[in-house]
Amino acid sequence: MVKQKWGDRLGTGFIWAIPLTITAIFLWIIGDVFWHGLGQINWQFLFTAPIDAGRSGGIAPILVSTAWILLICMGVSLPLGIGTAVLLVEFSDIKTGFGQLIRRSLDTLAGVPSIVFGLFGNALFVKVFGLGFSILSGGLTLACMVLPLLIRSTEEGLRAVPQSYRLGAASLGISQTKTLWHLILPAAMPGFVAGFVLGIGRAIAETAALIFTSGYVDRMPSSWLDSGRSLSIHIYDLAMNISNGNANAYGTATVLITLLLMINALTSWIGATWTNHHFKF
Amino acid sequence: MTTFHPKNTIHPTAIRTENLSLSYDQKIAFQDISLPIPAQKITAIVGPSGSGKSSFLTCLNRLTDLTQQCRVSGKVYLAGKNIFDPKIDVIALRRRVGMLFQQPNPFPFSIYKNLVFPLKEHGITDRSHVEYLIEESLTAVGLWDEVKDRLKSSALRLSGGQQQRLCLARTLVLKPEVILMDEPCSALDPISTGVIEDLIKDLGDRHTIVIVTHNLAQAKRISHQTALFWSQKNVGHLIEVAPTQDFFQHPVNPLTQAYVTGLKG
Ligand SMILES: Nc1ncnc2c1ncn2[C@@H]1O[C@H](COP(=O)(O)OP(=O)(O)OP(=O)(O)O)[C@@H](O)[C@H]1O
Ligand SMILES: [Mg+2]
């Protein structure tokens, strides 16, 4: 009896220790970044251009470039990703052999190192399409990179919707498109949100894929065809290449993490609102 | 070979299947089923697990279209037209042939929207008409008094029996001629079962009902005609179909005799 109790306690302790450790590490990293970085942040930091390779001055052009890159990336990958997942899950004709092949390829792609995507983007968008080192090339490269993540988690979301909804709707003579729009997509929202958060998290943190595509010019871009430096590249550059760049690297990292948290919160909120809009009244 | 009883032909038939067979990929679920289903009567389908009862039911509203690798051959006549004819409008077919499932499957909407959704998809949007139909169908399933004050709350918060009645109301709101039911009470407690059973009996006056049930006493209580499905060499066959009284009192086929006396199945 006593022995078993000790075993139980040990087990419980262990089970608690793991998530606590993970949470602690996460908080520690965030805490460290904010501790060193928050002091750097003021209006000037956010709204002026970098001076002296970023040692002083702000990050305004970098924020703008990052926003454009992310916008292009998500604007392209989101409709493509959701569309592909819907095709894979909802339209049975391609559920079989071809669908399997697509799924295999996606899983492989999701595991490909980002540097490879960088080289691919460089070859295709920068050279073949002649877009040069530009925000457009970078955004499109990132889109290729996050697409597999997006498709797979959207797929999971769609598969989590009970088949009884589809059968129930069909048995009432409701067309497949109407069922999809009013029932399946809102019910699969958690999957989309997860995919979006994963995708944008990977995109916003990316450096290797961008160095060869959007480049690292830190001036304010005047169009999508200008080269532009992303926040992550800026952090990398300040931390690795620029002496005395650490303070601003921390400041930029603080901005990046804040941005990521804000985007995630906003995404969840929009997702929940849309689902409620469809499911409530 | 199916045993038919001569009395069976008294009523006009609503649905008639002709040499209907269905297979999933390699597996044949049932074969060569020719079953007349009388109009505005209740037909019970009984038989052991895996004899193809559910599969048969899903042919009657072509829900089989949704299952991959499901192949149907033979014919199903509804009002003289073969519903597997490519020219048939499936949406209209499913409006005429409603279905109630084994597990209550209300949509994750409010009670109200569960009923509005199908109406809207069939072009019924006039507000007062919609509200009339909703009250009518909820009253028909005895749910109106229970839920009229919380129509806007989630249907998922209803009890299992209430959910199943809501699903029945959702089917009724489209005014179908035929209602298919696949063991509609098997997920419910005895009281809810009794309530649903009474409803089905009532509906049988104005609707053609095909109900799959494992409960022989239930088939006996509510149906006018009973059909026995049996799996032979792993393939479902229609063994006997008869007016319910004859089916239970004078079964002809030895399998039916054994089944109704509880010796087999
Ligand atoms: N989607 C499917 N894919 C493959 N095989 C299936 C599928 N659905 C049913 N089957 C098979 O078809 C046969 C008939 O199944 P069905 O569900 O119609 O039987 P049933 O008489 O309704 O059984 P129960 O009384 O258990 O509900 C079974 O052998 C079953 O394994
Ligand atoms: Mg069944």
C-alpha cells in the first residue's frame, strides 16, 4: 500500500515536472528578452530608420519590410493552403492514390530545412521569374515554406469535424458547398487558427530562407520589388555581425515577440468570432 | 430467395427496390434485395449485425454518394422514378426522403438555427412562415413547450432524447414523404425511447417510414410490415418480408422462425 502511494506520488510529481519545466524555460527566454529589450523600446525606436548599421536609431523600415513579407506570405499561402486541404478532405475523388501522394510530399516538404527553401526561392523567384532580391521574392519563398504546415493543420482541423455533421446535412438535402461554408469550415476553425499561428510563427522567425531572397537592405522599401530586411535578419545581423549591436538586437527581439503574441491573440479572436457568428443565433 | 406474402400487395408502394446490391471496395454488403415499401406505413427492418440494414437504408436517399468506394447496382423506384438515374436531382430527393440517425446529430448551432438552416437552404426564408414551420415541427415532436423559451441556446445542451427529437423535427420541418430511421432509439434511455416510439407511430399515418431496429418488440409494436435481413456467407440478403402480424405469428422461412422465437441472431 505505502509503496504504491509513493509510486503514485513520484509519478504525479514527474507528470507535473515536465510541463512546469517547459513553461519555465519558455518564460525564462521571454523574460530574458523583455528584461534586456524593453528598455530599448520607445517611439523613436519604432518610428525611425537604423543608424550606424543598427547600433543606434530605430527599426521602422524593418518593421515595414517584415509586414509586407508576412502579408505576401500569408496572403498567398492561406487561400492556397485552405483550398488544398478542403480538396484533400472534402472531395472524395482525390482522396485516394493521388491524395496520398500529395500528403506524403507535404510531410516531406514540412521537414525540409529552410535554407533549402532559400536556395529554391533564389533560383526560382529571384532568377527565373526575375523578381530580384525583393520583398516579393521573400514573401513567396516563405509562402512555399509555410504552405505544408498550413495544409496539414487545416486538414487535421477538417478531419476533426464529425462525419455525422456531413451526413446530417446531406440527408437534409443541403448542398456540399453550403455545408462546407456554414458548417464544416466554422467547425474546423481551431485547425485553421493553429495552422495560421504555426505558419506565421515560422515565417516571422525565418532568416535563412530570406537572406537569399528578400536580402538584407535596411532602407525603407518603396515597393514590393525592393529588397527589404526582416526583423529576424536584423536580429541575426545585430547579434552576430555588428559589434555593440546587442542592445538593439534585444530591442528588436522584444518587438518581434510582442508582434507574434499579438498576431496569435488576434487570430484566435477572429477565428472564435467567425465561428460564433456562424454557430450562435 | 425472399419469401413474399400475398397480402403485401394491398397497399400502394412508395418505394420499391429492384435487385439492389451494394459493395464497399471488395466487400459486398448486401445483394439482390427487392423490397416493396408501402406508402404511409411503417416498415421495420430487422436482422443480425452486419447484415446490411444500415447500408440498405442509405441507398434510399443516396447517402451512399458520400461514402468512398461504395458501389450500388440495381434500382430504387420512388414514385416510379429510379433515384439512381443520373438525371435525378439529389437535393430534391433528399428533401423528400428524410433521415434520422442512430446517434442524435444536431448541428453545433442554436436550436432555432438547426431548423432554420435546412429551411433556408431550400429557399424558405419568409420570416413568419419559417417561424410557423419551426413551431409546428417542434410541437409535432413534443419539444415546443420544453424549448420555446430557449430557442437561441445551443442544441448541444439538450439531453440525448431531446436532441433526437430535435433531429426528427429538423427532418420534419422539410415535410418529407419518406423518413428513414437507423436504430433511432438505440442510444436513448427507455423513457426517451418510449417517447420517440410514440412519435414514430403517429408519423406513420402520414409518412412512409422505414426503420431499422434490433428491438423485435419495437418492430412488433410500431410497424405494419417487417423485413428480415440475414448475412449469408458474409453477404446480406432479404430473407422474408411480411405484414408484421404474419411475420411474427406465421413466419414462413425457417430462419425467420428461429429469429422471432429468439433461437437465432
Ligand atoms: N463504410 C464502409 N466501408 C466498408 N465496409 C462497410 C462500411 N459500412 C459498412 N460496411 C460493411 O458492410 C456490412 C454491412 O454493414 P451495415 O452497417 O449495413 O450492417 P447493419 O446490418 O446495419 O449492422 P448493425 O446492426 O451492426 O448496424 C458489414 O460487414 C460492414 O462491415
Ligand atoms: Mg446498422
